[in-house]
Amino acid sequence: MKTKTHSHQGRLETASLPRIVRDLWRAKATGNLHLWNRDATKRLVFKDGHIVFAGTNVEKEKLGERLVQAGKIDRSVLDLSFRVMERSDERFGKTIVEMGWMSPMEMQRYVATQIKDIIYSVFTWDEGDYRFEAVDDPVPAELMLELHTAEVIYEGACRVINIASIRACVGSWKNGLKLAEGERLSIPVTREDGFILSRVKEGASIGDVVSTSPLGEEESLRRIYALVLAGVLEIEELVEKRKRRPSSDADETRDMTEEERRFRDSLAARHHALELGDFYDRLEIDFGASGRRVREAYDEVMASLEPKAHFSAYLGNVEERLMKVQRKVREAYEVLSVPESRRVYDCRREGQAAGFSGDETIAALTLDRRAQPIAVSGTDSEEAELVFLEAKRLHNGGDYFDAIAALNRAVQLEPTNGGYHRLLAQWLAQNPGCWESAQVHFEQAIAIDDKDVEAHLGLAALHEEASCADNALSVYERVIELDPDNRIAREKLEPQPR
């Protein structure tokens, strides 16, 4: 291999790895991107800008170990394959196929999954070094895979843990945010991206989008960062900053209008009250408020806290205080807007009022539920059906949160109804904060009826969303066993083109 000059090197603490990968993709670079930290050494292999291979020195990430862990081969077969390789000088994957343990297509799927996992793992590093080495033929042609590099850039950006580096790349919250006008990378848009894109309107700033997003501050910034790198969004740097007249505290108070003074004092009092109140107080709603009311209250409170509506040159640090209050309101909304987390919060709230810790209350509640008999009476079954129909009506009317609560009630009334579990899982899966609960209900539906193809497909899709590719493949393989002509499963099990 002919080595050329190094074009990129540095520390990951001060660099954006997704941006480095994007730049190499745009430059149609060919070579090895070496990455290393205290625990591992890895490399991403580029050919004409596309990632075609990845390597690692971490034993558990190597293909043989992964196949053993997945149950595709056992340890004795792994050892035997190594001895065969010594005599034949063939590569591991080809050796396993020729020994008859896996088909070429199945091996290709596992290799592709392994490579993607190695690639995505480095995006979670928050320290280490990198160096790009440009070479003509980084790996033999037969080892090159056809990966969708645009998706790798986007997915990698979504996995960055170091929020400080994301903040540095995104810049000031006062910067504008708009839909890109030029060429965009081809990526699938997720529900989380939809939350962000729906809030990008003319004149919107990053702060505007983040403050109204249900994803929370860090995840919203992470999604904005990924969409910018993917060329879907563009950041407009702030050209003119608001100018505040420097003044002493005395000048500030003297020059305030009566309205400004009242607002400053009320904001300080509100901030103090939020420190003492619970989540319902933060949204200014009653304990039994519906899911729809929670959403409405959140929008109303956040609108009243919009910095642009109250900015004055003489209010000093009012914007900073507004942002603190907004964070507390957003924290309350993120809990109360999701039925599962709201129930947990309510249990803790009621338990603390009775003198118990939150954990004691939830433990007692769990034990109480487990003690209830599983048998369902005719009356319970009929009531469950009525509640189920009401849940569907609420969902069709757009009241997602109340629909979830109603369907969960139907499940409690008739826990052996797999259809209820499946539908509840499908609805919960629409919210990233409920993925764990969704998985439980998908698995419960399958336990009740192992031939429920729809539940299997939902569980597989959930595994994909959670980046558990091996688990997803196993479930899709089960779908093929149940329904050999299932189009979705077949497409998922086919190698993906670049």
C-alpha cells in the first residue's frame, strides 16, 4: 500500500468526530481514520469518502466473539476455525462459511452489524486521539462493505455523549435556525427529528426551538447538531447582538418603568416558588389534570416566560433567570407528559405526603399488584373492552396521553389479552422515554401469543431504534419463520446497498 500524507490529526476532546467523518466523506477521501484512547484502538476505513470497513483491538467486539455470544457458533468451533485458518490462510468469515456453520448472506449481515457497532462506538468517546492516514488501498476489495455513510454521520452525531462539544459546535442559543436550501444527505427522519423540524419557523432561534421541544435540552441540542451535519438544517450566526446599557444596580432600578419593576419582582418570586413547589405547581395545574391540559399548560407557561416578550435593556440578568425558570417548567413537563413517568411521580408524591419514601411507595404498589389474581372475570373483561374502545377513541382524537392511560387500564383489567399489550406497546414506542415499557408490553404480547407477527415486528423495530441490531435481526428471523413472505422482515434481513 502506498502511504500518502496525513491530513487530519488531533484530540477528540477538541474535535467533532461526526464533522471529521463528514469532511472526509465530502472530500471523497480514501484511507484509514485511526482512533485510540486508554482502553481501545480502532480504525474506520474510507474508500472514495464512504466508510467500507472498521477494525478494533477489543476482543469482545471481534467477529468470532460476537458469533459465540449470539449463539451462532460455540467456543470449540471458534478454536477449530482458527486452526483451519492457520493452514488455509483464509479469513475468519470465509472459513466459517466454508465449514458450513453459516450461509454467506447470514455472515454478511453479521459482519455489517459488527462493523456498524464498531463505528458507532467511537462516537461515544469523549477523549482520545485521532489521525487520518491517506492510502490508496486501505483494505482488500473483498472486505469492503456497502454502508450508507450519510446515515453513519447522522447516527454518529446522535450518539455523541459529550454535550459540551455539541454546545460548542451549535454556538449561541440566539443564533438562527432554518431549513437548509442546498443539497442534503439522504437520511431517514425520526419522530424525534420531527419534534425539532416542526418548531423551526421563520425567525426561530436555537433557543426558541430548544425551549419548546419535548425532548429536553440536551437531546434537542443533539438532534439539532445531527440535522445540521446532515445538511437538513442550517445555523445562522448572530450578526447583531442586543446591546445593553451598562449600569449600576441603582441606575437599573431608577430607570425601570413600573411595569418592568413588577415583572422583575414577580419573576424572582416565581423562581423562588418553583424551588418549593412540586411539578404540578410548576405547570400551574391541578393534580388530576388530563394529558391534554398538561400540554396546554406547558405551552401557556412557556409563552409567558419567552425572553423576547419581556426583554428590556434595564432588566439586567432577567434572561438568565427566565431560562432557569424555563428549565424547571420543562423538567416538570417531561415527567407529567408521559403516563408511565407521571404514575411513578404521583406514587412518590403521595407516598411522601404519607411519610414514606418514594421507593417504599412504589415497592408497596408493585407488591400489591403482584398479589392480585391473574384470572379475569367476565365483568372485568367487559369493562376492559369498554375502556379499550375509549382508549382508541381518545387516540383517534389526538389525545395521546389520556389514550395511553386508558389502554393501560384495559391491560390491568385483562392482563392476558395480548392485543391490548401489543397496541399499548405500539403507542408507547412513539415516545423515546417509554421504550423500556414498550419492550415489556411487546414481550408480554409475544408471551401470550408467540405467533403474533405484528408484536414481533414491533419489538424488532424497537430494538433497531435502541441500536440493538443483533436483537432486531433475531426477531426478524423469527418473523420469517412465522411468515416466510413477510416483506418487512425480508427487507430488513437483506444486505443494505450503499
